[in-house]
Amino acid sequence: MAVRTWVGRFCVADGRVDEEGPWLGSLVRQRPDEEPDELYVLIEPATAGSEEFTSQLVDVISQLYNRDPLSLTGALTRSLRAAHDHLRDWNRRSLREHQLVVRERYLVRLAAQLVLAMAATSALALPLRRWAEESIRYPLLIAAGFVVTAVLLIAVRSRRGEIEGRTMTWGASALVGAAQGVVVLLPGMSRSGTTIVAGLGAGLSRRWAADFSFLLSIPAILGAAVVEGWSHRSELEAARGFMGPVTAGTLTAAIVGFAALFLTRRLVQQGRLHLFAWYLLPMAALTAALQLLGVW
């Protein structure tokens, strides 16, 4: 015997309670030799951005339920399963789109932070360019640079920050860029070592301190190449047959540079970058001795 049940229904939309609404569906299904049954589907949005999808989900369940010749329970179960699959596919698409937007925003922010760091570098390095060219002639300054780099590496050997790429701060970017500009003061200072030390001091993780230092080196090296090339453009125009040696030197430098990059990155992640200090200090002593003995 069929039992008729009255079901009260309502939907809250835009702050109003109503018997009809965008997230409420009512479907009467008539099967042969049976009394009609009516299905009420109410799916309310969980977040502000899911209103459109909830109405689509109501339509999907209603269409599947009306099309399926199964019993009430079987038709409802299959409809809900199909709706679940529909929801899963929608989540995959929306997550992919969301990740793409987030990645684009992150890359734009990272590029802006690199520009800020390079601005800090240029503000310090360009006025001291002549000094950097002259200071390399003085071995004692080179020895002092070795010592300063070694002391910095030892000072941060136990630092382990938590700032990663997506949480990189503008202040940390400026600090690392300024550290890169300070390197020109002493010719023996390591650019990568100094910027990694600055990053660790600013709270960057070991991995990101190394990565940001290497990313920052790209515009620095390209910028220096452009400046030097422009200042020596007359010599380059007069030179003949220099492209072969330049190409060979560039390829060799690239291969050696990538190998050194891989090694340095591993040492930084392992907290062993300070090992470089134990060869910098003897090198500083040797450089100073050669100067005092008049050999250099």
C-alpha cells in the first residue's frame, strides 16, 4: 500500500525564505502502472563562489532521476553517484584553473621582488664601479674579502629560516639585493656566499636562500655584461675572430657554473656551506703573504 507523505520545503536565497529557489528542484516522475513520485532536491552553496554550480548540480540530479527507470531508491542512488562524479570533475577543473592563477600571481610577484633586489644592487654597485675595477689590483683587499666571506659563512652555519618562495617578503628581497651590491667593496668577497648569508639572516629557508641567490645572479650577470660590452664597444668592433673563443669560453663557463650550482645548492640545504670558510681563510693568509713578500 502506497503511503502519501507531505513534505514541507523551503529555500533561503538572498536572505529570504521561499518555497521556490535557485537551489531547490522539484521533479515528478511517472512510471507505467505506478503512482507518480516526486523528488525534491535542495543543494545550498557552501561558499560564495559555488552558487552557480549548485543550481547545475540540481539540474543534473533531476535529469538523471527522471531518465532512470529504476526504483525510487535505486534511481536516487545512481543520480547522486553521477552527481558526485560531476562534482569531482568540476573540482578538478576549478582547482587547475585556480592553481594556474595562483602560479601566475606568484611569478609576477617574484619578478617584482627580483626587480626590487636588482634596484638595491644597482644603487650600491654602480656608484662604486670604478672602485671595484681598481680594488682588484690590491692583494690585501682580496685577502680581506676572503676573510669577511669566511666569517659570514661561519656566522650563519646554524641558521634555518622558514620563508619560502610564496612567502618571500619585500624586505628580504631588498636586503639580499643590497648584499649583492656590497660585494663590490671587497674584490675577494663571494657574491653567491654573501647573498645566501643575507637570505639566511633575513629568515629564508636554506633551499630558498640558495635559489633566490642564483635567480638574482641572472640579471646581475646579464646587466654587467651589457654595461661592460657597451663601455668597450669600440674595442669589440675593432676585434676580429673573437667569436670562436667567446663561444667556447661561454659554453665552458656554463657547464662549470651548473656543476658548481648543483654542488653549492646541496651544501646549503645540508647546512654545510661554512665548509668553504676553511679554504678561504688559508687563501687569505696565502694572498697576504704573497703581497708582503713582494711576489704579488
